[in-house]
Amino acid sequence: MSDDTTIPGIDPSVPPSGDGCVECLAGEGQGWWFHLRRCAACGHIGCCDSSPSQHATGHARTAGHPFLTSFEPGEDWFWNIETEQFYEGPPLAGPTAHPVTQPAPGPVGHVPIDWQQRLR
């Protein structure tokens, strides 16, 4: 019996790309997010599907990386965008969440007053 517990599409050694949505911070789309998601293959941080720009799923589909995980403090689930199912996965390289000083929604100074009406 094999001890290999690797899951194709999840690379536990890759660190996250930063503290916030790469595209939102670069000025692409609305420029703010509700929650953050991390690509389990390459570490790309993007905004969730409730966010106006949905950068995490967009990245996953374009890159062919099926697994996303939460980048929110206290959450440790994996979601497969192809099967639309939750999975258990290995611990990922840290940090595993954005800094607790960074609010959700974020980033500070970019969230519109009516942000709740803009969620998807």
C-alpha cells in the first residue's frame, strides 16, 4: 500500500502570493473583496465568488487549477471548482490566512459604503 497522499492540483509547498487579491490590488475590476481565496496549486490569492470581480475562480478556470482554499482566518477547507465539492487536503505553506488586522471586506479604504448591495 502506498503512503503517497498527494492530491493532483494541490501543492502544499507553495506559499500564498500575498495578503490580498492580486488583481484587486493591481486595480483590476472593482478593487475590493468580500473574502479571499487561495489557489492550492500555485498560491494565487484572489477574491471570492461573492466579491464583485470573482478573481479566484477566474484564475482557477484560466490556469486549470481546480482547487481553491479559504484565505480567511480560522477556515481550512478546499473546494474543487470542477466537481463543486468540498475536500480535505494537506496543510499548506504559511501563512494560511490574510493578517487578522486586515478586515473583510477589504482592503481598507477601497470598500464602498454600499458594499453589501454589491455582493454577488
